[in-house]
Amino acid sequence: MNDHLPLGRSLSGRGWVLPLFLVLGLPLLATAEAPRVLAPGKLPDDKRLGDLVTLDGYFPFAVPGTPDAWAERSERVHRQMLVTLGLWPMPTATSANAVVHGKIDRGEYTVEKVYLESFPGHFVTGNLYRPKGRSGPGPGVLCPHGHWREGRFYRADDKTFEQQLKGGAEKFDPSGRFPLQARCAKLARMGCVVFHYDMVGYADSVQLAHRPGLREAMNTPENWGYFSPQAEARLQNMMGLQTYNSIRVLDWFGELPEVDAKRIAVTGASGGGTQTFILSAVDRRPAVAFPAVMVSTAMQGGCTCENACYLRVGTGNIEIAGLIAPRPLGMTAANDWTQEILTKGLPELEQLYKMLGVEDLVTAEHFSFPHNYNYVSRSVMYGWLNKHLKLGRKEPIVEEDFEPLSVEELTVWDDAHPKPPGGDDHERSLLRWITKDSEKQMAGLVPSDAESLARYREIVGGAVDVMIGRGLPEEGAIEVQHEPKEELGDYAMVRGLVQYPAQGEEVPIVVLGPGAQPWNKQVVIWVDAAGKAALFDEGGKPKPAVKRLLSAGMAVVGVDLFGQGEFTADGKPIAKAPLDPKRTDYAGYTYGYNHPVFAKRVHDVLSLVALARSVRTVEKVHLIGLGGAGHWVAAARAQAGKAVDRAVVDTAGFRFANLTDFADPDFLPGGAKYFDLPGILALSAPGELWLAGEAAEPPQVIVTGYKAAGCSDKLTAFDGEAARESAALEWLMR
């Protein structure tokens, strides 16, 4: 009896009994078209065919069972956030060139005007409150504001103030009219240095609009602006800019002589609440965090400044806030999307903090008020900071009267400090600087030896891991259902469904094996833009290239990846990736919650590799990426590592940077940032790679990657045009 490749559970439900090449005596005739696995008109039972996840979904947090498991998980989410925000690696820090001027004395504290550069020529603006009569460094508080009208300059109108006063949300005048200033003034009176700074596009920070969206004039192959495919292909987004602004503020603030860098808190509400927990999650320096009316298992943040590609794929705001642990985390909720925090979110965070031995360092309170940072919420925050910044103030802490500052007193720009240029030219200039800085950093990562190769794998490999979003499935995670083997003369065929139950995925495959000739225990997974139909000619028979592999004793697996073949009603590959139907103007609203189609297809290849490797008798697993599929195979090989023995990749010159449509099925946010496709291919080292579709000499990063791994002989570059497929098979079968 021939050696055989067992494939798993049968479609007829008879259990794990059917080997691939077991002679069953059930011959079937070949059809005149590529074989289907499912009945005509039936699609795979795959949850990816359902509705997209959106920011309005439900995002629970499953707490890992041990501190070690949390350490591993939190590292992954932390890296995901940095990659998402364009901060992996962190941009080159430049001089802040901070200017502090216009001191106003308010008796117990002073207020000054500040502007500083987060990037050269791009300014963060705000007001610095300093308590008087305090010696030596002491506690500090950063106050990013949210989407209040006019931001830092906000003043409630009479109707709003009267409603809040009547409803108990506010207690006093003028603090109820000027709630943002009231917070800063009270914290300063409590002994804290406070910096209240602007969101992008608010108050004095008007070099860029807050959410301009995709604009035709800024959607160009060169000198692009935010929200364009070119920007997203490099993970340049407004949320990343705003987060980096906060990081640079923290750099500057922590060096002030009056501030103890180990006693800095961050607090803000709404969009400022998002900035609070995002900054505190990505940066370990804040000692205390108090995000108000934002952390929730429900709506995750509706603004473009709160969304970015990959940010919440497989995670959500509760888990992201959990990255603050074991540092103190306080939260408030209102009658908005945060109203269920006490039953959905807080219990899980309490479980996490208890597991880490600091169960008293997390809290949340819910108040029946509309969405804001009112007096009641501020009072809770004062108590939390009083305790965890060790301010020593007697409680309860009550806001006193204060003299609000006018817009003229708050604004940082005047004749002596003129407003810097902004608009489209500034936006282009800013992104040019960020792009060039990133390219310079990437050039410094090109590996030359084992040490630099390890760094390359950490940065580029770590980013690719986030963008693909999945490695090789764990042993036992992949299952398969299949029909009985079909004996078709000089070859055999099995049709099946590869299933990943934990992910709700199901992929149609056909497995072709040699007929009379023994199987050599090698499996070739053939990936093609046409799906599994690419294995067959017009008569439904294996095409000559496939016959060559079968004649050599290899088993060949053809697959319909997501969006191919049996995944579509007409059998044609999808021409457009689905986008969030309510929010098609920004890629982050879709790809911030869902894997791109490119990544989903790579997932399917990884599932097949895991399945083949799970079979005891399989000795080698190879990948072929021809016919417009080379880029998927390149990414799968990078993620699969040693699980793939040889890979055939014809890139056909593909580059992510050339894609101009978010809905392109191959669009991959960040795909252009890390050396584009060649950067992914360099991660194949030291695995054997046959490469076509590039110039006579492959891109430098691939060549140097293999050289640094000490395996230049494992890289074969093919620069011919004719007989490309034949040359690839000859190399594979040697």
C-alpha cells in the first residue's frame, strides 16, 4: 500500500478515518471545469463573509490566566499599538525648542503660554499652570482636551451651564462655565504643575485641520497628505500624530525643574480620555491615568483621531487600558457608551489588577449625566490623584472660585510669537519629513551580520507580524473535512474544507496526488490569483506543470483563498474589498477593526501550512506563488518560518506603494513602510527561496538578509521571462 497523507474528518461525518491515498475503489470522472467542493451556489461557512466589525461593536476583554500569559499578551498589544500609530520604531526625536511666555499671576498659581515642536516646524500648543510657593520637583499632570467646541478656549453657553447646574452636573460658577480651566486651576492649587494642551486642529493648534478626510489635492503619488492611500501605506495617521505630540509633551514636561518625572498623571475626557489611556498604554512614564467617559466595551471612539488601521483588530479599549496595569487607573462613566463600565469592563480590569497583586489600583464610577467631564467626575479624579500622586490634601476636595482666562490671555500666538504657517503645504512638508526619517531609519536596519539581522527581525518582522495579524496556527487548531478520494487515472483527487474553528474560517481545497507512483512525503501548496482553478486546464485535468509535480511523487494542494473561487457567487475573485459602509472616507474605520483582505488570504495559506505540518508522515512542505500570488506567499513564508521548506515567489514587480485605493484587495496599511514587499521577502532567510519578478539583481535588503544569515546559497534569483514556471518547478524538485 502507498504511503498516505491523512486529511481528517470526512464530510459524511465518519470520523478521522480517510487517508488521502488510501485505495477506496470509488473512481469518479473528472468534470469539464475546476472541481468544486461545495454545492453550486453554496458559499463556505466562514464568518469573514459576514458583516465587518465596526467601532460600534462589542469589545470584551478576556483576561489571560497567569501573569506570564498577560506579559506575553500585553507585549503583543503594545507592539500592535506602536506599529498602528506609526511609532515602530519611534521617529527620530528632534529639539522641542519650547517657548514659554506671557506669565499671568493668579495668586496661588501662575499660567503661561507654551508652544513646542513635536516635529520640526510642527507645534504643540497649550497653557502651563504652576503652583506658587512650592520648592523642588513635585507632581505634574498632563491634560489633553477632547472634542469641546474651541477646545482649550471652551466656555459653556448660558443654556448649557444652566442645565448642568440644575441637573447637578456642575456646582459653581465660574467652574461650570469653564470646566477645562477649572480642572487645571484646581490641580495647580493642589500642588501640581499642569500642562493643558491642544488637540490637532483645535484652539491654537491650527496648522492642520482636525479631520479633513481624503482630499483629491492631497491624494497624489508624491507629496501626499493624511488620509490618502500613500499615507496609510506608511501608517501615517492623525491618531499617530496626536499620540506622538503627547509623547513629545511628556518628554519636555518631565524635564521641567518643578516636575518630578516619576509623579506625572494624565487625565482627559472624551477624545482627551482616548489620548489619556492611549498615551499611558504606549508609554510607561505616566504614573497615574484617569481617562473620563471613554473606556468601554461599546463604541470605541468615533473620530479619525481615535482610530487607526490595526489598532483594535482582536482587541479593544478595555484591554488597551489594561496595558496601564499595574499603575493606578481611574475611570468615570456617563449615560453614553460608557454606561455599562461597572458590569462590562471594570470586572475584567479588576481581575487583571488582582492577578498582578494590585487590586486596589483600579476603579471606575458611573454617574447619570450626559457625556462630559463635569464637577462630579472631576471630584472623583481629584481624589484619585490626591491618593496616588501622594498630594496629602484633605478630602473631600472642593473646587474654589477662580478667575478664568480670556481667549486673549490663553492664546500662545501674538505679535512677538506669530502663528506658524499651516495648511496643505505644511501638511505635505510634515509628511515628507516623517517619510524621509522613516526611510533613513529603515536604511539603518538593513542587516549585515547576525546581530543586525536580529534587530531587523525585531523591527520589520515585528511590524509584519502585526500587519498580517497571525502567525502559524497552533498544533491541533486546524481541522479538515473531505470527500472520499477520486481515482482519476494517473492521479488521485480529494476535495475538502480546511477549517479553523476558533476563527470561524473555512477554506475549499483540492488535493492532487500521484496515481500509481508512491508519494514522496512532500506537499506543495500552490497559490494562485485564480484560486484552485489554476491547477486545471480547460478540460478539468491537471495542467502540465502540476503533472510534473505529481510525476515527481509530490502531493499538490490547490486552494480558494478568501475572496476567490467558491468564496464568490460567480467564482471570480473579488474586485473590491468591503469597507465600513457608514464610514468609507477613512481606511482606519475599516482596517482598524478588520484584517485587510491581503492578510486574510495569507491567513488561509498559513492554515494550509499548519495542516500539512500536522500530518505525521509529511517530511517537507513547499509553497508556490505564481500567477499574481507571489506577494501572498512571501508574507506567509515570513510568518511560517521553518514550517515551509522551499518557497517559489514570482513578485511580478508588485509593490504596496503602487496601490491607490483602500478597497483594493491587496491594499495593506503599512505595506510600503518596511521596505515594501522586499522587506517581507528578506524575512524568508534562511529558508530556501526562488525569486522572480524582480530585476536581475534582487533588492539589496533581500540579498543582504540572506548574506547576514550566512545562507546566500539559499537564495536563487531568476531574471528570465520565458519558461519561468518551468524553471521554478525544476528548482523546487531538484
